[in-house]
Amino acid sequence: MNKKIVALTAATAIALAGLAACSGGSGSGSDTGQVYFLNFKPEVADVWEAIAKDYTAETGVSVKVVTAASGTYEQTLTSEIAKSDAPTVFQINGPVGYANWKDYTADLTDSDLYKHLSDQTLAITGADGGVYGIPYVVEGYGIIYNDAIMKKYFALADQKSGLTDATEIQSFDQLKTVVEDMTAHKADLGIQGVFSNTSLKPGDDWRWQTHLMNVPLYYEFKDSNVDLSAGTPATIKFSYADGFKKLFDLYLDNSTVEKTQLGSKTVDEAMAEFALGQSAMVQNGNWGWSQVAGVAGNTVLAEDVHFLPLYIGVSGEKSQGLCIGTENYFSINKDASAADQQASLDFLYWVFSSDKGKDYVANQLGFIAPFDTFATGEGPSDPLATEVSSWMAKDGVTSVPWVFSVMPSQDWKNNFGGELLTYAQGSTDWATVVSDTVADWATQAKAAAEAAG
């Protein structure tokens, strides 16, 4: 998991003629098989249907797309997989999803899609070394900053950071120095706070209880050589709790909003504060650009939007990159006929290697696709997506993979978020947050294991 994620922009010469050489890659008739794709994302259902129509027109291979309603994918898959006409392509959400569906997943080690995965460590593998889930989109998150405000700060005659540009921030200590000095110069910079509000309203606290927590969990699992393909660990130590606290406190103490108000604050409000220039930084992911650009009165220019990693003060964090990963993996139904399995693999490879398919992926699905079939400039053009690709291409920088997929339950996340709120409001001390969070993990993990049988 700690291998550097290879840059998506490293183009590889692909002989697209290879598609024709694959069984079921072209032509028509029963020998070519057919595809039934159970789609996870309702918001792009129409795009997948258009892709299917174009592929069928080009190859004669039948492609059926069915989209599960929001929040019902697992339920829909459970129902559909039991039918005689079951999905040939379905999606799993990481190691936990693989644990649930491993009895239905075919080994994709020899597939073209896997061979062209930019970083094969991103794939879901089984205990036997087989490949059972291939990521098809990556996303990244960190601290988004407005470089126009940062440049204004670094140009101040009395700034105390000793730095000249935001790109020189490469550790928590440097970030802390810059942020606290910016707070002292709020009036000069025309901001209400360095960070947008730390949204802790239930349902809007995922940036902390899931995304920020990913970083200390990553380092803990790395230290202990935890096998994430085995699913949720039975216990955690929260051994990097002090690091979490450092960055979380920095957010709380240098925000646009008083701590007492955070229980009612939302992510949308945080992104609007950033868009309007009321803050210089906000923790979020590349998906946040549409929120920023869509705010009426937005003052942030696309060329000024950049990322910093979530530094928590660990040794050697100069080489730490953004948190980059996915919860979206393709799997092939091993119970489908050989022809249908090959037809499904050919369809997916066409989507991510042909000119027409790649145009759909980049410009209509808006995916940062983790395949070396995409050359420079073929990915999404929004500034935060470009930043993610740029960070993955940095020499000597290791991206932090998404390990939050092994968190034991949504209840655990919600409970942790509640603890963070009471801590922010001053009614719970940090030691209690840590002990409660560790204990609740063990409880929730045990319950999940028992439920799974």
C-alpha cells in the first residue's frame, strides 16, 4: 500500500489493434458474449447508457446498463446477482466490499485492464495473490489553498514564516507557522480566518471522522504491516492520535467560525467561505472545485487553486503526498459464462483505451482514470483534478492511500464525529476522545464480524 502511486500522465504507447485480437472484442453473434453492467453512480447513469449505445454500435456486442438507486447498491446487487441473468460487471468498494463479494469475483490478473493500471498496488487482491477488483477512478484530497491570498501573505514585509511560497510548506511545523502568522495578519489579508469552518454538523463531519482520520490510520497500519485485504482490523491503537489533534486543533484555532458554532456548520458553507475569499484554505477533495466554481460571487481563479497534503507531524513527511484512492472497483462475475466475462473485459478496456471511450471518461464522467492509456492532457481539465495528477507525478513523493474503507461501520464514524464535536466545544478532553474511539472500534468491528458470520 505504501508504494508511490505512478503518475497517470506517464503515457504508454498502446496498440489499440490489440482490442480486435481479444476474444469478443469485435464482431457480433452469440460467441461474442454480452455485457450487463450494474452501475453504482446514479449521477452518471445517462453517460454510461450513452457509452453502452456507442459501444454496441461499433462492435455489435450487447451492453445493458442498470443503475441502482442512491444508497441501495449493495441491496440491488444482492438481488441481481442471484438471478439467472446476473450482472457480468459489478462494483465493490474496496477490501470490505471484496470480503462481502469474493465468492463472485473472477481473477483479473491476465486482463488488459489490469495490465494497464498505472499502479497495480491499487488493485484489490486476494490471499492467493489474484486480482479481484480494479479501480477505475481515483480521487484525491488534502488542504486546498488560494494562492492569490498565499502570495499576498508571503509578500508581507513582516511575515515570520521564513518561506517565500506555499509550495515550500512540506511539514506540519511549517504549516503551523504559516497559518498562525496568517491569522495574526487577517486584516492585512482581507480574510475572516485562514481555514474555512470545521463543519461538525452530523452528516457534514466526514472531512474529519473519515478523511482526516485516514492519515493516522494509514501510518498505524503501515507500522504494523496490517493486511487490509483481510477487511476491518479487530482493533486499533490510534497511535497517531497526537498528530490528528495537531492538525485538527490548527483548523479549529484558525477558522472563520468560533468553535461553539461548529455543530451547525456544513461543508457547503465551508466551500462557500473559500469561494468568496473569506478563507485561504479548506480541507476537501478534487470534487470540491464544482462547489467553488458554482458559488455566486466566487472570487477564486482556477489558476490559484492548489493542494497541500494533510501533514500531522510524522517523521519524514516531506515525502508525503495527497490522500489518493478510490472506493470504486470493477469486478467481473466469475459465474458468468466465459464469453460474457470476456465481453465485459473487452467493453471496459474499450472505455479506458479507445479515443471515444477516453473522451467519455475525461469529459463526461469526469474521472481521473488510473490507467497508462491516458496521455498528458487527456484527463479532466478542472484545476483540482489537474492538481491530483500533478501530485501523483512528483518525484520522491508517496501518496497516502485511502484506508478508511476498512473502518468498521458508519456508526463508528458518526460516533467519532460526535466525539470531535464535544471536544471542539470544550466538553470532552482529548484523552477521552481517544479512549472512546479505540473502544468503539473494537465493539463495532466485533459486531460487523459476527453479522458477517
